Amino acid sequence: MATYKTIKYIVPVEVVEHTDSINALADVDTSTATPTEGQTIKWNGTNWVPGDIEESAGGTQKGLFAFGSTYSQSTGQHTYYNTQNLLSSSGVIATDTTGVGTGRARDAAASYGGDKGIFGFGHNSVYINTTNLVSNIGVMSNDQTGVGTVRRNLAACSYGGDKAIFGFGHNVNPTGGSLGPCSITNLVSNAGVVATDTAGVGTARYGACAAASYGGDKGIFGFGMNATAITNLVSNTGVVASDGTGVGTARGFLGALGYGGDKAIFGFGVYTGAGYIDYHQNITNLVSNTGVVSSDVTGVGTARSATAASGYGGDKGIFAYGYTPSAVNTSNLVSNTGVVASDTTGVGTSRGQTATGYSSTA
């Protein structure tokens, strides 16, 4: 005869109270300990196991800053890095670690699979479409031959809860002529497999437009050097919408991240004025959980471009590194209500770079 008890499920980050028969749940692992009345059980990827609500409901997300470059105005030369810096679940950036894979800049990164990450594409004297997967313990894989059009200055975000998408960028003309912007996208499966090119929707643009997740399972691409402040929403099935009317200061080489569990923020960046003078920004624009971009908020911290951004702790974020125009390793924490903190002296090699979140459970 079945024994009925009140139990709680962690699914995957949301606690749902549910009354059911423990004996009737064939996929509950009771070999270690039988769930007790009112206890929480969590999904470990294979089955349900007795767990701790505080440990499982969030607060463990970490991040990884990787790759990047510095530029010497005196020599006109770029130095490319594959340096990595881990980000703890409390928002602390670790010192440099020698990275894995081809050093490069102006690539993109996103989370996939719920707890892993992927870096892709970029530039290292030539355009590349190399990808590197990041495990749920922050270990980066060796280079994988990329799929899709080689390009740089693109963006990436997760969607659907466990998948990702690369989009837009600056590509090489197949005829060998000038470079140009594109709106190509490449979907990433929940196993980290990058799909072939999808003909892009919306205004082709480069200059590192930014992207982030919002609403729990959707995404948004926004801004870029040659396209005002246009945004394109991404559905929870990876479909990119046509251009939305841009809000806020048009700029490129900015960062974006999710915060608060279902919202996002664009931050920092640069626009080029008369005489090719770069004007670095510390402007931020909040994104609601329905994908609505707010008007400019006067930023806090050092105005800069080529910032990397990552979520951490399940509901917070951090902007870090960048150019002012010289390379810096300044960081700014973002609270779970979207408030950007003042500067913190950064850790590690100063450079413009990318970042991804990983490990929502480890």
C-alpha cells in the first residue's frame, strides 16, 4: 500500500510544492535516504534525490571570463590572450589562469544546457569560428572546429532554459573584398552543438552588439556600432524577431547580462563621433521581464567599452574589464534589482574580453 507524504520538488530553480505518493514515484532515489515528511527533493539530472532547498534553489551560479586582447596605439599591434579568470558564486574574480584554446578577441559567449557555457567565433589576426565548451565545474575544452560563417564582434545569449544562440557580427566578404556587418545566427543545442547558419532577421550590424537572457527563457540582442539602438527579441524556441524600435544611446562594444532571475541589463559601450573620436560610456539600460528596454540610466563607474558581463549567484551580475581607451580590469557588481555598484579594482590581466555563466547547481 502506498504511503502518502507532502514533499517539495526543486524544478530546476523554482520550488514547487507537490503532494504525491513517494512509493509511487519510481524515479525517486531512496537508496541513500528516504525522504521524510515535508522534505525537499531535487533533480540531479537522472532522478529525484533528497536535497537541501537552500543549496538547490539558487545562489550557486558562477562565471568565467576568458580570452580577450589589448591594443598598443604606439605600435598598432594587438596582443591576444587565452587567459581565464573564474568568478565565484559571491561575485569575486579569481587571479589569472593560463587558458585553453586559441587566444582571440571579439568572440561571444553564452550559457547552455542549464549549467555549462560556450565561447565561439572571434578574431586572432584572422577571423575564426572556433568554439570552446565550458563544463559545469568551469573547465574549458580544447578548440573545436567551428560551424558557420567566420566572424567577430557578435553576441550570444541563452534561450529556452537550456540552449544558446550566436548572432550578428562582422564577417569577411567571400569575394575577398571589404568587411561587412551581418545578421547571421547559429543556434546551440542543449548539448553544446553549434548549428549551421540561419539567415538573419533584422538589421545587420557589428561593433559588438550585446545579448542577454530575460523572462526566464527568452533572449534579446541589442545595440551595435552601425545600427542605432535597435533590439531583436529571441523567443523561447530560438526565433529572432524583426527590429524593435531602439531605446537609449546608440553604441557598440557594450555588455549585457541577466539579473533578478528574469530581467536583463545593457551597460557601458562606446560610440564614435566626428573625427573618429571615441566616446566611452557608462550608460545602462534595464530590460523588463517582458523584453522592454528602458531609457538611459546615467551609469556608475568608469566609462569604458569592450566590457565583459556575467551572471553570478543565481540572480546577480557583474561587468568587468574593458577599454578606457587603455585596457582596465575594473569591475562593477549588479544587484538582483539591477543597481550597478561603483568601481572595484579588478583582478587579473587588463583586457577587453568575454564571459559566460556556468554551474547553477555545482
